[in-house]
Amino acid sequence: MTDDSPAEAVPAHAVPPQRILLVTGVLGAGKTTAMRALEDLGWEAIDNFPIRLLDRLLETAPTHARLDAGAPIAIGFDTRTRGFDPRTIIDRVKLLSARPDLTVTTLFLDCGGAELQRRYNETRRPHPMSEDKPAESGIAAERELLEPLRRWADVVLTTTDFTTNDLQQAIRDHFRQDTPPRAVITVSSFGFSRGTPPLADLVFDMRFLANPYWDETLRPMTGRDAVVGDYIRRDAAFDEAFARIRDLLLLLLPRFEAQGKAYVNIAFGCTGGKHRSVFMAEQIASALREAGFSPTLLHRNLGSRAADLVELGGGRTR
């Protein structure tokens, strides 16, 4: 017997309203930086978009694979945007704000006139509204035009004393999603004789530990072999060094993530990149996993054929 009863409709309140953030402000105040920071936070960021087409945009599904239909949307516009008119924009956004399926917020980026002039002088770009007059004239005209939007905006950020990093952090503080993005963590081993990894954020030198290379039975093995690990662990300095490095990383990694750092590369080095650095990288990666992180483990020089020559050239002290 088939059930012909109609399927229950999903209550409207069960679907959270889509977040829309309108980003505007005076030219030179940091809109491009703000839009990039929002994109890093998972917003679909669309810059220089005509507000009159906003309704059509909301009916279109995002094309990026990592975004779903309900992903928050950040829309940047300024006085250069086609059809820009503050009063018309305010009226249109008021209509959108009345929709129960949308949460609309307006961010206005402001900046002091003297600082804006300095920025224009540094970039040697003319202000779009100054025509053949000094930048100060264009800044004043733009500020007058934008005043209705500034008064009406939900959030006003004044970037006069901000560095780029300061503005990025302010955007994260105001518009981060419920769960902060996790950094992509890479733990690697390498041999100093072949150079330090160029993209490493943190480098630890393991050459102070006893070198398994000088034990002929351990020489052909690597830091992945248990007997090599036991040899390194017997060094009196190992336990304390491991604990201090682990605790330092557990202190730093959440702070890196809070600052919006997308990638953290942690590198452990020894002479040839085969024994001590490999073992320490393996142990630290395991400790980070136990702490809730998901590091990628790489061994740059583990397969290098010339490792023996490197160790011999370095002498027993290394």
C-alpha cells in the first residue's frame, strides 16, 4: 500500500536567513583588503557590483564548488560603480531587509582626509573625483556624496591608523562565521646540507641530538624505524626538547589561526634529513593530531641518495 499523503513542508524558520553584507566607503579606505579578508572567511565576495542587479544575483546559485546556495555574500561597491546613487541604494536595501529570508548588513569604510591624501600620493594615482584638481578636492566631494550611506550604515570602520593586517583582523572580528577557519598545517623534515625550506614559518634544528648515522646498523634506516627512534629517545635532551617544542606549537597554532593565517609550515632539520629530523617530525605530527589538529607530514630528503656523503662530510660532531 503506498502512502499518498503529502510530504511535510519544511518550516520557513528552519532555514536560517542568508547573510548579505554590503561593503562600501571612501576610495582608499581599504575596500579591496576587506573583500579579500571576507573571501578568506568563506564569504562569496563580489566587488564593483551594480546594486540594481542585486535581486537577480540572489536568484543565481554560486558557481564556486566550495560555496553552497546559502553561503553568505559580500558585495562591494563605491562611487565608481555604475549607477551609484546613495539614496537609491538605501531604498533598495530597505526593501531587501524586509525579506524574512535575508539578513542585510552594510559596512562603511572611512578614513581621515590627511591619511587618504598620503595614500594617494604614495600610489601616485589621481582621485577619480578630483578631475584636474588636487586629491583633497576629490576626497571632499566624495565624502559629501557618501554621507547618507555613512550615516545609514550598520558598521563603520575608520581605517586611518590601520595597517593592512589591522583591517584584516577587524574584518575577522566582525564577520567571522560561527567556526573560525582552521589553518593548513604542514610538518616536514629536511637536511640542512640541501638548504632550509624557503616557505617554513618555524624551523627547528635537531642536530643537537645523538646521530644514528654513526651506528653502522642504524645507518641504512630512517627516523621512521622503531630502533632509530629508540636510539634518539635515549639522548638525555630528547624528552625535554620534544615537550618544549610541542607546548610551544600548541600555544602558537591557535593564535596563528585567530590571526587568520591560512598556512603554517613547521620544519625540522638535521644534517642529511634522514634520521633525527624525520623522527621528530613524526612525533610532533602525532602530538598535534592528539591535540585536535590535522597536520600534513612531509619528508623532503628521505629518499636522497647522497645522504651518506653529506653525513661523512659533516663529521661526527654533526
